Amino acid sequence: MDKKPFEYAPAPESRALVSIKPQYGLFINGSWVEPLFKEKFATINPANEEVLSKISQAGKSDVDRAVKAARDAYTKTWSKMPAKERGKYLFRIARIMQERAREFAVLESLDNGKPIRESRDVDVPLAAAHFFYHAGWADKLDYAGLGNSPKPHGVVGQIIPWNFPVLMLAWKIAPALATGNTVVLKPAETTPLTALLFAEVCQQAELPAGVVNIITGDGVTGSTLVNHPGVDKIAFTGSTEVGKLIARSIAVTGKSATLELGGKAANIVFEDAAIDQAVEGIVNGIFFNQGHVCCAGSRLIIQENIHDEVLEKLKRRMALIRVGDPLDKNTDLGAINSAAQLAKIKELSTAGDAEGAFRWSPECELPKKGFWFAPTIFTGVTQSHRIAREEIFGPVLSILTFRTPQEAIEKANNTPYGLSAGIWSEKGSRILWASKELKAGVIWANTFNKFDPASPFGGYKESGWGREGGRHGLAAYLKGAK
């Protein structure tokens, strides 16, 4: 007798506690201001294409205003404030974010498309944790081994992506403020709402005017911010292509930069791995946040003699993934963030088909409205396939095999990226050996996609410059730090 799959009743999170304004201005010098450039654009819910709000497009004059406000706040207030007092503001922000956690989580899932379970249990708690962590560093920089009397850069221009809007905001703003800098931040065009809610948190925390300024807009706004002569440092998370443009544009300016860019992480499963545990890690590594993760384990490299067993168990586990309404607490895989990103995922998946790989997805009914893509794996993949070389940034996994540990390392390192990697083995000596051989900035052992504010994050090669988080992340916001 066939067993019926377990059915979940809908368990939607309420939208009632979120108040979205019909339109938003810019947050400059502690107040909401109308842009001098009057154009507005829509931000939508990717799960159903509902227009959530109209967002301001900041022009050059608006960027000028924001940078001037940040400079005035730096010279007159923030740089003169005792470090322990700066730390108190960060603690206050962290507590307010915790108090408003459900509001942030619901808004993040509405604007981004990720499941509410991830927004509620990962993104927002980690964002608050970054402010708590960096608040503790504010008055201890002289003892962090970062050089004698480390000094802030001044005004920092920060550009964050759409995959983790509120978490990337915390990664950027918390260390900048803790080290005495002021900030002009531009959120992604498709996910500005939690950054605009954070502006309200800054007001609620009574943060001095101009210390944090939030301007919205597209890539033109971001480029204007990067090239503004009043900005001393750039912090960017996004694509490698844009990162290269930023690096070229600031090369002769003397501006400092941290660039956290793309990835094509290898998740290596050795024959002695705990396979059931590894399967859970594989699923988390590629399907967490719809695969919209720069360090996603998008290349699964399995030892040949356990390939069939891992694949069978992986397919069985993928059949249990629930795709649907991001606000439903039972949802595992939400909506793709935008029509443009969905088109890219489809293009690369079609290339996988054309190049001879074998596509498999579990049976699942995708909603008819919105942007959706089923969890997908490709077998029969070779190193030359586009799906094994290019960052798909979606719920698509390429599976390769290896015979010897050295072959696994060679395949894992055969990429222009170097952001992250995963190792699954019961042997500590093998984990330590593989960790030394892998060319990646972050390496997980018998787990994947685990983050902590005290742990530095960043990559090598085309995955970027510098580190964010931990003591290493503080150094990036200080002049002359070691």
C-alpha cells in the first residue's frame, strides 16, 4: 500500500504588522526628503507581482546631499564622540531590530521572495547579532591588534545586493559605525524596503543626523556614489562584473574598497561521509534562499563509488521540498527575486540541456503568477559545461564525480572563483588536508551555509577583496590597519 505524502495546511504569516507606504523618499541627514530627481520606480512582490510601493530614484544632486550630510556628521559629531558612546548607539539599534524582528522578517519575505522561516530564523537574528557584536568592539579597537591608534576612513559608500537585503545592510553598516565612519548606503533596486525600514530604526534609536544615509536607485545611482569624490571608502557586495567596474573606476582615486563578489562553490562528499547528514547539507547548500547565495554549494562533487547512493537519497529528500507562498511558514523554497534573474536561471539551465547534462526536478506545482523555478539537479555534468562554470544564482545543482581525493581538489579549484567550499568526511585528517588544498576563503566541514558575526567572510580570485565580519572585517574600515 502506497503511503500518501504528509500534507501541510496553509500557515501564512500575517501582513498586518507591516505598514508599507505608497511611496518613499530618501533618508538623508536624519530626515525623509523628496529627491530632486522626481522619477520613481516600483518595487514588487516576486511571489505574485504585486506592486508594494513606489521608490525614489536618487540622482547626482541627491547623492551630493547624502555625502555632504555624512561628511558633516563625521567631522562635527561622530568622529568626536567617545567610542563607548558610539557603541551604545549600536547596542540600541540591535535591541530595536530584535523588538521589530517580525516586522523586518515579513517585509523581507514580501520584497525579496524568500521563505518567512529563513527571514525570521536566519536573516533578521543574524542582522541584529552583527550590531550587538560590533557594538562590543567600538571602544576596544586599540586592543584589537590593528595597529597603533587606528583611524576611520571617514565617509563610506556602501552598495548591497538583493539576496540578503537586511543582513547585508548589517554586515556593512555595523562595522562602519563601530570604527567611527559615517555611511551612505544604497540598497538593491528590487529590494529596498527593509533598508528604508532600517532608516526608521535609526530615527527611533536617535542616531545623530547624517551618520547613516540611505539613498535608493538603480545602477546609475550606485555608480554615482562609487565615483563621488567625497567618499573615502567603498564596500560592495554583488556580481563579479560590477565589482571589476568598481575596481577600475577607483583605481586611481586612492579610495579603499572591499568587494564581496560571485562564487561557484564546490561541495565535496568523500566516501566515508555520513551520507544522510551530507544530503541535508547539500540541500541547504544549494536550495537555501532559492540558491540566491554567493557562497551556494552549486557544484556537488561526489566520490564515484557512493554517487548512486547519494543521488538516490538526494532525490528522495528533494521530493519533500515545499515550493510556494514565501509567507507560509511551511514553505521551503520561495520565489525567484525578479523576472531578470529567472530568465538567467532558465538560460543557463537550457544550456545544461543542450550540452548533454541530464536535468531532474521533483514533481511540484508552481504558482501561475510570480517568478518561480523548481529545485533542479543536473547529472552527467563535465567541467566544460556552462552550468559547472558560471554562477547561476538559483536553485540549480550541478553534480560531478571523482575517484581520488586529489582529483576532487583539482575539480573544486578549477574555477575563476574562490569564495567558499564544503567538505564532508568522517576523517579529521582528510578535512584538514582538503582545507589546506582548497582555494576558497570560507570552508565548511560537515556543514554548509553557517555564519557568525565573529567569523570573517570573503574570497579569493574573482570572488573579491577583503573580509567582512570578525576582527578582519573591522580592519577594512580603518586606515592603516593590519
